[in-house]
Amino acid sequence: MPAAPADLPTLLERARGRAVLIVGDLMLDHFVIGRVERISPEAPVPVVQFDHEEYRLGGAANVAHNVAALGGRVEIAGLVGSDEPATRLLADLARIGIDTASIVTDPSRCTTRKLRVVTTRNQQVARVDYECDREITGPLEDVMLRKVHEAVARAAIVLISDYQKGTVTRRVAARAIESARAAGIPSLIDPKVPHIDYYAGASLITPNHHEAEAITLMRIRNAEDARGAAERFRERARCESVLITRGEHGMWLLGPDGEFDLPAETREVSDVTGAGDTVIATIALGLAAGGTLQDAARLANRAAGLAVSRFGPTAITAEELRTSL
């Protein structure tokens, strides 16, 4: 019989200081924000009058930011180029106390940067991606494998944040999962569909419903569909547990203690960008604190409700989550 639900504020308090290793694709989100008052005479596009710009941590770096904001201790392994965005990204990570010793510099690639042109009403006009998504190989991959293996020994949980930008190769994923298993700690994956075969043996994979549909070839329209898709996903991915995030419909969890339908927290949705990062970061800390998978998912469900009420990738703080509980 499943254990009784834990006291979530207590679980959040126990998560403070727990060590999380994040392996994944680092990004910098760059927002150029301005006012739109007319259409260009040169083409049918809006003219954005510049007001200001913002930089935020994105991809695996946003996951790390979320873990740190919730009180966790974070080490991150990933790739950057030898450029100005890398300097900014590393400085921002260091400023919030994230250990960057396992980040590898590849001078042959640019640091992944997503430039979004946005109006002052938070309407996105255009996006420009600066990226090199080829997978690392040779000596660079060997360095990453070594850093990941060494960092696992310092962690209470391993989290792979895969955005398919070159960091998470088959060998890197396998090393992270195998090292976590040898250390007796969980491994969590935020997946990409083309890499599904990389994740065999993981403790938990957290696809959104689009990813789950693509991998299982099943439509997910209701809880019963989610149940079937989660079971097929687990078989296909060869993992222990599956959490399907379903946007406004909440989450479906298939874990060792059974199946659970977690309704979404009722909030006004501003932007779902980065909500998946918040979910997996919160689950990681909940598990690292000794909570059950169900309790960690309940905590993550509440954090996701806060994240989608804001524009762009964001980090929910422990105090904000505690207040909402």
C-alpha cells in the first residue's frame, strides 16, 4: 500500500543543502524588449522600438538556477564556447553559487544563445538561435566523461537536462546513469525524443505529453490515455519510472508505488517556457531530501503552477514555494 503523503513544507525544508549534479546543455536566454506602434513600410513586420534587454539562464543552466533557488547545492557539467555569452553565463552561474568546475570549453563552437525580440506586453515577435548542436567526440567527450564520473561522487542525485545541443551523447548519458547506479543514487532525465535510446536504466524520465506521444505513437487526450502512454514509454525507454507533464491537465506519474494522476494547480498561465525545468529541478530536490517519488512530484506540481504564471524561464525560490504550500 502506498505510503501516506508527506508534509510538503517539511520535505522542502529537508531539501536545503542537498547536492545535485546536473549534466546537460547550457544556454543563455537573451531578451530584447521594446514597444510596437507601427508596421514596417519595407515588409509586413512590426517595428520594435528598443526599450531594454535582459539575460537569463536557459536550458540546463535554468534547471541549475531552479535547484539553487530552492536551496539545493548544485554542480553542473556542460559545454560552452570561448565567447562573450560564455563569460556572461559562467559569471551568472557563479553569482548564484553554482559550481562550474565541470563545465568544458570548446573553442570550436559558440555558446548556445536564444535571442528573443519581445514587446513590452510580453508578445514574442521573433527568435534567433545561435548554436552548434553537433555532439562532442574524441578528447572533448573523454574530458566530459571523466568530469561527470568524478562529480557523481559528490552528489545525492544526478539530473540530465537534454536539449540536444551536443553535451548529452550516448556515452555521456550512459556514464551519468551507470555512475549514479553504482553510487546508489537516482538518475533523472528531461529527455529529447531522438535520444530515447540513450536513457536506458534511468530512475525517472519526465517527457511532456508531446514527447510521450512521439515516442509511444499514442494520442494523450485524457488520464486513461496518459496511463497507457506511460506504461508503453517505460517499456520503450527501459527506465524505472515515468512522469508525463500534461500542461493545464497536470501530470501523470507511473512509479514504483503505483500510478498517480496529479491535477494542475489552478493559475493564470502567462508562459510555459522553462516550466519543465522547474518540474525536474523540484523533483530532484524532493528525492534528494528523502521524499517518495509521489511526494516529490506533488511538490513539483505546485512549483510548476508558480512558474507558468511568469514570462520566460524563471526560478522559483524556496520561500515562494513554501508560501504557496
